[in-house]
Amino acid sequence: MFCLLLLTVSLLGSSFPVIKNRAEAIIVGGIEAEEEEWPWQASLRIMRRGSWKHLCGASLIHPNWILTAGHCFGLLGTDPSNYMIQLRQQNLYEGDNLLPLEQIIVHPYFADVRSGFDLALLKLESPAQLTENIQPVTLPSSSQIFTSDMECWVTGWGNIDSGVHLYPPYTLRKVQVPVMDALTCDEEYHIDSPFDSSERIILDNMLCAGTIYRDACQGDSGGPLVCNVQDFWLQAGIVSFGENCGAPHRPGIYTSVPAFVDWIQSQISAQEAV
């Protein structure tokens, strides 16, 4: 029923097993991002057919640290040498400046996307060189609540619709999406669903965002959902999973950053103290 959002489009030179129904697309209903926007956006790469191909979206949250989805490491494991990071890039593969990883920390309770613990921290071998176009996103407090009246966007690279590949030069895309709390989203996902009404689909450590024809989708895994809160962009979620991109009653499902911000900060503090 549900599907990970790993990229399977042929233009990126890789193919991954996915559960049916999640369509080969990422930013649905979006437009091209401006070059000065989203300076925290990153691309997680793997070696495929002799070059480093985009695997998942990610976000820079600290000069040394990247945040992404835990399920991005289900194929090759957590050996840092299997991966590289490309920081903010307007067009994929154009002027790559790939950064090696020192460490990958997947949340210890992550079992699958439906567990809700779908996040991972990546430590860069060397601190990122911050510029006007490369800056960390601000993390919210654990008490931050994101509501449907906030301006929220999800960004990424990949198909622009089901089965429609993003054309060269593969420019970063964005789409504004309404945020939905876990309980309301759970009610939506029970519409026309085989799940019993008493069984939670959307857990409290998740949040949802998107509406008909405006959604993140397969290929955007690990990318950031950010919301404008009092003129500051805060990362609200991490693209995790969903069903039928942009379909009625099926908004995209994200790992809730407020639910895990204490864990994120504790891991960074512990590693930085070493």
C-alpha cells in the first residue's frame, strides 16, 4: 500500500525496489526554485555506473551535519564510503563539488517507514564552507506546532509527474503545500483504506503536507519540508513515504522534526564533544 520515496527514474542511472502505488515522481505541481532560495538543500549521492548519482534529498542543519531519511540507507547500509553529499546546487550534476561523509547515524528505533523513526544524521568529513548560497536551515523547538495557515514548501529533484521525467538540466523544484497534523491526516488515510478505523496509520511522530496535485513524491526522500514562522524558515519535516502522489485524501507523510529535535541535538552535541 505504501511506498518509500526513493528515486527510480532512469535519468539518474539507478533502480531500487519499491512498494507499488507511489508513482515515479517527486515534486508534483511545483515550479523551478530560484537560485538564492533554499540554501540548505542537499543531494545524497551513491556510486552508480561510474558516477555519483542522486539517491535522496537532504538538508544542511549544521556546518558538519546533514539530515535525511533513515530509509535511504536500506540498500547499501551505513558505510560512509558508499555515499557523498552535494550541497545546494541549482542543476543536478552541474559543477559537482562532492563532500565525503565521516559517519552515518540512523535513528536506533528505525525499522521501517511506518514506525515513524525515519531519520538519519550524516557527519561530513570536513565542515561545509558556508556561503550566501549554502547555509544551514534552522531546526524548530520540540514544542513547535506547524499549522495549515503557515507558508510551507517542499523541495527536490526528479520527475515532475507520474512517469514524467524531469528534463535536463534537472533544476531544483519547489511546491507550496498545506501542513496537516497527524490525527487529521490519519482520518484522511482511512478514507477508502483497508485499515481498520482503530489502527493508526499516521503516528504522532509524523506530520503530513500536500493536497491534490501538490505533493512530494518518489525521489524526494530525505528532503526538507520547511515553514515560515515569524520570518524564519524552520524545518518541519523530512520526506518519508506516502501513497499515490497528489491523490485525494493522501497527503505526503513526513518525519516530524519537532518530535526528534532533542535526539538530533543530543547526537550532534555528543559527536562534536569527541
